[in-house]
Amino acid sequence: MKPRIEPHRQRNPELPLAVNETPNGLDGRPALLPVRYPDPDLFICDVLDAIPKDDMASMEHPIFSLATKPDRRVFRYEHNGNRIEIVPSVKGLATIHDKDILIYCISQLIAKMNQGGQPGRTLHLTARDLLMWTNRQTDGDGYERLRSAFERLSGTRITTNIKADGEEITEGFGLINEWRIVRKTKSGQMSEIKVTLSDWLLRMVEGRSVLTLHRDYFRLRKPLERRIYELARKHCGAQDKWSVSAETLRKKTGASSHIRVFRAMLRELVLHNHLPDYVVEMTGDTVTFRNRDALEAPDEPPPERPFIDPEGFHDAKGAAPGYDVYSLYEDWVSWWNDSGRPELKSPRAAFIGFCRNRHKQHPLR
């Protein structure tokens, strides 16, 4: 018997979900995981300030398995000249949920760079902070899952010619080179972790080949939905929309399901409209992602001053350490006006570039 879809679930797709609104999937479970740590006081300041960042190469290409059981197949993927071969260990391929660890590491390194520091391959992490930041449970099972994730990340080997910071390099590497539990508490739970990232991943960070994720990414329950969000964020970004065929989307996700099953999963995603940042639509075999911000205010006149979001100012601090970025913003707006107010495809990127040039010409640190 097919599960019954209640009429009230067929909501207006142009309206984003309220903060606490969580639609149920066809399996009866909430489509989004609960916000497990709503009180920001639970986080130390440097963890809270780290905005979720993901590297653009693994957002574009299906490096992580979407399986929920050990996936021991050798996976090969080629698209537009980019080639990837992913070989698992006996523990299986690293999964899209294992990637939370890398997102946490990347985010911490970018936050350090924004404060004028230099990123390094080796990080010392607090296990509880990592679990809470990624909206995971901190019980015994949560710690055990974390250990298994490290084992899969270090065991999965990748051979690729993906570009990193402007270079095309064919090489083989692990997602992390090594990890070590530094200390355990009396209860047996890990408390501190030392992790060494691959050179490839560090180059992505140093070149700032990263994009920001919505924090509700960690609330997406299904692996395929996390992967689809990554692709929408990479291809749609701040544009109004991005369209792609269902078959191409299936290939880019790395999903092993038949195209008929994949289309059914997409229709459920369209129905419940719970993807962060983007509305998903299907017309025939075409899937379209629309930016929610553009839907909320489609008729607003162009701003008198280019808008820079808080994260833009956050990253500008890293581009021009020691400078007052708000003062630099006023200088940049004056320069923009004096230049005839040219169209800016990305005001944020243009502003950060202005800050970087100012620092290069007149470094304060």
C-alpha cells in the first residue's frame, strides 16, 4: 500500500519553512533533524564564529558515498574532463555524513585565516564541539559513529585530476592523512582528537576554493538531499535559478539508484520543500533550483549601495588583516560610484578583492 500524502502537505513551494516547521517524509519521519543545540551558549566563541564552509571540488564531484551501509565498490566518475577514481578500505567508502568532519575542519581553518592566521594541515579538535557544531548527538553512539567516520575518511583513497587553486594535478591521496584520539574521559568517550588533512584539501583552503553552507545542511536527514543541496549551492549560488536534467543531476550526485527511483525521490523533495536556501521544481525531466531570497523580493529596485552580507565582512577581515573593513567598505563604495557604478556580478567578491589589493599595497600586518 502506498503511503498517504496529506493534503496540507502540498504547500506553496515559494514559501520557506518556518524555523520549527518540519514536514514528514513518505516514511513518516520528519524530513529535517531537530536542532539539537539551539542555545548558542553551548558553544565556545571560536566554534560559534566558524561559518560552515565546504570545498568546491567535492561539492561539484561525487566523492562521497550516499549509502547508509558499508559501500565497498570502486567508484569511477568522469565529467567535462574531470576524472575521479575512489577506492574504499575494508571499512567502506567515506560517506556524505562523514564529510561533516571535513566541513568542520575547513570552517575552522577559514575562520583562522579571517583572523589573520595561517592554516595548517594538523588540527587539534574537541570531539564534543565537533559533534555539537554538526548537530550530532553526544551520547556514546555519537562518539562511536565519529570514530567510524575517521576510519572511513582515512581509508578511502582518491585518484583525480581536479584543479586545486588553479593547478591541475593528477594524484592519489586520502581525504585525511592520519587521525589520533589524544585522550579519553573516564567514561570511555573521546575528548580530544588530532587530525591531519591531505595536502590537496589544504590547497583548497589556502586558495579559498570554498562556499558557505546553510546551517540547516546538518539537519538534512537523507544523504541524497545533502548531496543535492551541495550541487544547488555550487551551481545556483546567489543566482536566481539553476536548471539541470534529472539524468545529469543523478550522475552528478553519484546516486546508484535507477532513474525512475531517482525521479520519485526528487518529486518528494519538491513536495515537502525543505531544502535550505533553494526551492526545487520539476517540469517534465527538468529540475530547477530557485534561490529563496530572489523569490521573497523579486521586484525590489537595485540598491543604492552594493549589499555585503555579514559573512562578506567576516571574510574581508582575512583579506585585509588589521584594517577596519567597514571603513574599507566606504572607500570601496566611493570608488564604485566614481567608476560609474559598473554592474557587479558578485559585490561580495569585488569587495573582498578590493580589500585584498589594499592590504597588498599597504599591509598593516
